[in-house]
Amino acid sequence: MNNTDTPSTEKSSLTKDELWGKCLLYIKDRIQEQAFQTWFDGIVATTLNEEGITLQVPNQFHYEWLESKYRHLIDNALKEYAEFPMLVNYSVVISEKSIDEIPTLTPKEKPIPRGYQRKSQLNSRYTFENFIEGKSNQFAKAASTSVADTPGQTPYNPLLIYSSPGLGKTHLLQAIGNKIIKQNRNMRVVYLTSEKFMLDFISSIQKNRSTEFTSNYRNVDMLLLDDAQFFQSKEQTQEQFFHLFNDLFQKGKQIVLTTDRHPGELKGLKDRLVSRFQSGLIVDIQPPDLETRIAILMKKAEDDGLEIPYDVTEFIASAIKGDIRAMEGAMVKLLALSSLRREDITMNLAQQVLKNLLGDNSFADITIDQIIKYVCREMKISERQLLGKSRTMEVALARQLAMYLSKELTNASLANIGSHIGSRDHSTVIHACKNIDKKALAESDFQRKIENIKNEISGLKISNIEKGNI
Ligand code: ADP
Ligand code: MG
């Protein structure tokens, strides 16, 4: 085998360490110091042979991150210094320390007080198992799992998760805590909101017990702090937290934080605190796509033993886009109304609930028929063609565009859109939407055309509302 430090071929005169060392310098010059430390510091090359180079990474998540964000840079570095094209392989090292050996106060030294886990404020309802993964949250979930598996040992300390409300930050934070105490009940995990942190701090000052307050939190092995944006403008609390943070960090304890926006955009936080927040790994959660929203609702219904017709689930998921909490809230309202009125859960009932929640205007949406008219005019084909069976490229594209816009701009279900536009089923509509997305990404002209139609349609919507036509 060729995995030695000596040159693997006559062509290449660098050892694996020399080659990778040069690559690291190349990469270091091109990314921010912070990113370099998190992702490249400590990564070594374990083998180098004719086929390529193998890099050792601390876990699966690290590998995925390098592949998705830095692959290009690594390839370029190798092109620069290696004398033949190289494949990059990864090997994941299993940490030598098992979770039981993670530095922690041993039970002998300090008995875990009874009821401590209760005090940790964890809610067992939030787990990784019931957190549905989609494109919008997969990195946040992977990073969280990684931290839960090897707390304090990954380069992701602190881990900071940010997103707008209702997208699963608290869920992930709690899932980390729950997983850890399941693996090792001696771990002192504390979950708290920054508001609670501040209230505890204030009450300790009132009672002249601020030393107790400090030591309470300094004894933990993992600190999960939710909604840190609440610290904005609370200078004394920030100060306290800053010291706690440093103390825990120096002891190698894991810290996980959430905020409602990127820490760089938080106002009223001291620079040195923001720079601590940014010193580990920052991941965001984006609003989930329709399929993920449907999956979340279905999972929730399944967990709660509820039978909700598929079209109702899809209807709710289509109507409420940016906030999972609101979506779940709509489902709970629907259940409440159905049991109150002793009525089955039907589309009709679901429409009433959503009208109530979102207001009438959300239903002032354009109809699929109006979209069809617009698309036909814009694409210069007849309605008969669009609704018919023709497969010519032009007509097929117009049909797909009509499906796409109907999904984007109306509350109609996929099935409903499909049956309206040429008796297709919902999978055809999904396929059409993907196609249009792809085309819009590739062709800016096409993207502009879509934007134009959307704008015109929005104009129509407003004039409809003004005229009281809805
Ligand atoms: P945030 O803290 O970001 O405001 P939460 O974690 O409180 O949001 O999430 C709001 C609700 O949505 C919770 O009931 C949570 O369980 C649920 N939720 C969010 N994301 C997911 C997901 N990916 N899978 C399942 N449930 C989710
Ligand atoms: Mg939250």
C-alpha cells in the first residue's frame, strides 16, 4: 500500500504532511480566520497515494460540511500543489473518549441532587426522533446531533442556531439535552431561556446571593441557552453571562445558544459577547418547504394518534408557510372545533379555522383560472392547448408554469391544482414546480418573466380586494 510519508510516485515530491500543509496555507489565505479554525485546524492527512488523499475529520457532520462548503477550495488547493489530479477521501475518527469519560464532576465529588434533571427544565417531548429533517434544517440538526454525541469535544463550541420564530430552535436545543441525559444521567445539563437567566440574576441580587447564582450555573457540564437576543440592552446580565461563558468554555463544557437572527445583526449586545457567540459554529434554520411542512404535520398527527385526512393536512401546510408553531396551532384549533361541534375534520371545517386565523384577505387569493389566463397570454398559447394533452415543449412549459404559480400564489392543494390543470395528479404538480425552479435558476430571462407575471397577479389581487370582489 502507498500510505506512507514517502513520496508516493516519482512525479510527486511532497509527503502527505507537506502537501496538506501547503494546502492548509492556501486555504487559510482564502477564508476567514474563524472559519479556518473551526473547519481546518487539526485536520490531518492520513494517507496519500496515486488515487488521492485521505483527510481525517472528527465526525460525519464535519465531513458533510467540508464537502458542501469547502470542497471547491480543497480541490483548488490540491490542483495548485499536487502533481496529479487527486480524489479527496475522508475518514471519520471515533473519539477516543467515550461519553462516560467526558470531563465532568464525578458523582463521588458532588452527588447529583435529587430532582436535578427536573431542574434542568428539559421537556421530554422534544427529541431528535420527532424532529423532521428537510433541506431547510438539515445542517442545524446534524450539528446538534454531533454536539449531543460528543459534547465539548467538537470544534463547534459554542454552537449557535438562529432562525425566525417557530422553526425548531427550542426543539433542537431540548433534543440535545434529552439525548445527553439519556446517555449519561450524571451529566449536568441545564436548559434555560435568557429571560430566566436574567430573572434569576436579578432575584439573586435582591437576596444578596449573587455568589450562589454564579456557582449554580458554573457547575454545569452543558449549558443550553435559548433566545439569547433577549440579552439585548441588558448590560449587567450580559456581563454575568460573559463570565459564565468564559468559565465554562475554558473547562471544555459545551455551550449551545439560539438567537432569532444572525449574531452579527443583534443590536445592543456588547462586542465581546457577540464575538464569543461567533467563535464556534453558526447554523441557521430556514422556513421549511411544503413537503417538509406536510411531513411535520403528519408526524404530529401520528404521534398524537389523530386521523386527519390528507387533503386537510396539505391544505394547512400550504396556507401557513413561515412558522411551524402557527401551523401546529391551526391543527390544534381544528381539532378543538371538531370535538366541540362533534363534526368530522373536513376541508370545510379547516377552511373556517384558517379564515379565522389568517383573516379573510389571505383568501383573497387569485384563482387557478385567473392564473391560467395570465400564463396563456404571456406564453401566447390558447387555454384549450394548456388544458389539453399536447406535449409540445411550449405548451408543456406553460402548463408547468401555471402549476407552479398556482402553488405559489393560491391556497389550493396540489391535488386540486393538478385536477384543475388538465386532470393531472399531485405528483405531476410537484414535478412541474421543481422543473420551473430549475429553469428559473438557470435562465435569468425566464426568472424575470415569472416575476412579471407574479407582480401582475398581485396587482390584480389588490384591485380585487379594493373592489370588494372577493
Ligand atoms: P423556535 O424555538 O424556533 O421558535 P420551536 O422549537 O418552539 O421554534 O418550534 C415550534 C414548534 O414546531 C414546536 O412544537 C416544534 O416541536 C415544532 N417543530 C419545529 N420544527 C420541527 C421539525 N423539523 N419537525 C417537527 N416539529 C418541528
Ligand atoms: Mg424557541
